[in-house]
Amino acid sequence: MLSKPKKQASMKFHISYEFAPESRNEIQAQFKETGGLPGEGVTMIGRYHAIEGLTGFILAESDDPIAIGKWMQEWTHSISFEIVPVVDDAGIAEVIG
């Protein structure tokens, strides 16, 4: 049996999304109905949409990558995501020494 990952310090995630034009109406209806808000354990810092309406990105914060995955699962039937952990200037200063 696999153990649940240990909780870690809060991290920020850059989440890019893209969907096909033929899915637009279905996705927009779901967004209008639900607001696309994250579940427990995730804070959405901001969400930005390209003007053409088929792409965008979210900046989210969580100490639980499973919670991020559960949020995305609500949409993966029609939207492709790329999720990248990101750090601020202080974080990258630690990385590069």
C-alpha cells in the first residue's frame, strides 16, 4: 500500500491551460456554473485568460500537490494543463546560491 505524501511547506504553482475551440461552449458553461474555484487546500492567487479565450494561466498556492491534482481533475475531460512549481526571487536566490 502506498503512503500518502507528507505535507510540505506551501508552494506556488503556475498552471497553464489550453482547450480546443470545439470544447469552448461546454467549458464556458461549466465555468459560469462553478466559477472554477479550487477546493480545500488550494488558494488561487490569480487567474488570467488570453483574450482569444482558449488559453490562460493560474497562479495557485498549496502545501498539498494532491489538492492541486483534485482541482484539475474537475476539468481534465476537456482542458489540458501544465503545472509547474515556481519560486519568487528569494527562492531562486537560494537555488543559485
